[in-house]
Amino acid sequence: MLEKIFNIIDDYDQIIIYRHINPDLDAFGSQLGLYYVFKKMNDKNIVLQGDMTSNILDYFDKFDAGHIKDGKTLGIVVDTANRERIDGDISLCDTLIKIDHHIIVDSYGNINIEVENASSCSEIIALLFQNACLDIPVEAAKALYLGIIGDSNRFLYSATSSDTFKAAAYLLEQGVNISEIYEPLYMQDKTDFNVYKYIYNHYHQVDKIAYYYLSDDDLKALNITREQGSSYVNTLADFKEFEIWMAVTEYKEKDCFRVSLRSRHVPVNVVASHFNGGGHAFASGATLNTLDELNDLIEELKGIKEYV
Ligand code: AMP
């Protein structure tokens, strides 16, 4: 498959690499993993699309997002289930390749590489490189490793498979230094401590559903971004009394509320899709227009067959 992509690339002047809005480690990891490889191998104009202001990018090596020029354009969209979530304008592309690991709802590419059960999009890309016996730059290997550990929660989630470990082994062979990656990512500080304290003191429980809510004022008081506010969702994981746990954060700039839903056994993605969201069975995102909709969301979650 990679050979096919490389053959196609020859016909284009530039490659634009896209990923989804509200990017996470896997979105950036897949996007930058491809970027560093193409930059090294190609004389094409390589461009990264999407908002690049996230502090998640501190974990990655430096890059230049580049500028779109005229010319025959190949687009590659990573980690994005449906076209509405693509961060950028794909109408510029003559040909589009989709690489994704979410449930297939929209095969918007001219070529679609969709592996629903992969732990992460970064895993799919790493295995494409590995299967092609390609040596990749260490920056690319590091980006893809970050993507894998981000989406699998360091190999903890059930989507982790022997393929995940094969991809990780390949990336280590390409020069990834685990402690260099883990230390900045998992080292905690007093801000984390204060957020944990806040969550444990203020979480809500409705039946077997636990959630915390952070208003814009709370986020400011805790000195974290909205994105970071959601990222603490697993503070409520691993308690046997909670089947589903959620982070609800006020998204002041967009005048809405973002919900991150997680569960152990209860598939939450269909309910998420009723609230402007979607995602994986046990990890989904949703958006509420008002906080009142939270009660409707909770009621729907309680109605899921597996919840009972
Ligand atoms: P989050 O809680 O925002 O980290 O989202 C959890 C997972 O659900 C990630 O894999 C997201 O890519 C996916 N996701 C979040 N929002 C949506 C959406 N609106 N449509 C489809 N997938 C989503």
C-alpha cells in the first residue's frame, strides 16, 4: 500500500497533510509522522494544515507547516472519521487519501486506508512504513510513538493488539528513546495536583456515571486551557462504581460545552453522535449547546443496553 502511495506522490507538486479539529497526540503524531518522512524523502512542497497552537505540540520536534502553492495537490487526511471534522480545506486537493482507525462512517478519500480495530492512526502509519522495510527519521518515529501511546493510553486500552506492539518495536528500532518521550509527557506538577484535587472534590455522580464540570472561570482559576481541562477525564477511570466517566468543559470562544466520554464496557459513541459528536466505542467526544443538554445526554447514556 505504501508503495502505491509513493507511486502516486510522483505525480504531484505538493502534499498537504490534514488531521481532525481538537487534535490529540494521535492526530498530531500521524500528521507529523508522515511529514518528517516526506520532508526527508521528497522535493515536493509539503504543507501541514490545521491549527498549530496546541501545547500538545511541545512534545514533538520542530517543523515548518509551510505554505500552500499552486500545482497538482495530493491531500492526506489522518485520524479523521468524517469530512466535517477535517481541520482545513480539502477542496484544494486533486486526490485525497484517508488514513484512519475510527469506525467507518465516511470514506471520503479517493484512496481509503481504514483499519477500524487499530489502536491508533499512528499505528497504521508505522506498520505501513515497517511493511515497506523503510528506515524513517527519528523525529517521525517519535511522533508516531507519541500517537500510539496517546490513543492506547500507554498500551492500556483494549484496542492494543500484537500489531500495536509490532509498530512500537519498529519505532524503537528507528531510534525512539522511551524515557525521553515519557518524562515530559507523564511528569506531573502542582497544576495537575490542583486539578486532581478539584475533580475529586467537585465531581458529580448520577447512577453509574461520574463526571466533572469545569467552567471557563474554573479553567482560568486552575490555570489550564479548555483542552487540558478535558484531558483529565481519566482521573475518574478505574473506579468500580463508575461505568461511564466524563469531562465537561465550557468552550467559551465557541459558546458551547465540550464533553469527553469514556467507559469500560458500555459503547458510548452512538449516544455521542446524537450530541454533535462520535468517536470510538469506549472513548468519544460530544458538544453541547447548553449545559441543560447534559441531563439529556446522561439519560441517553443510562438507556444504553450494556449499561444495565
Ligand atoms: P475526545 O474526548 O475529544 O478526546 O474524543 C475522544 C475520541 O472521539 C477521539 O478519538 C476523537 O477523535 C473522537 N471524537 C471526538 N469528537 C468527535 C466527533 N464529533 N465525531 C467523531 N469522532 C469524534
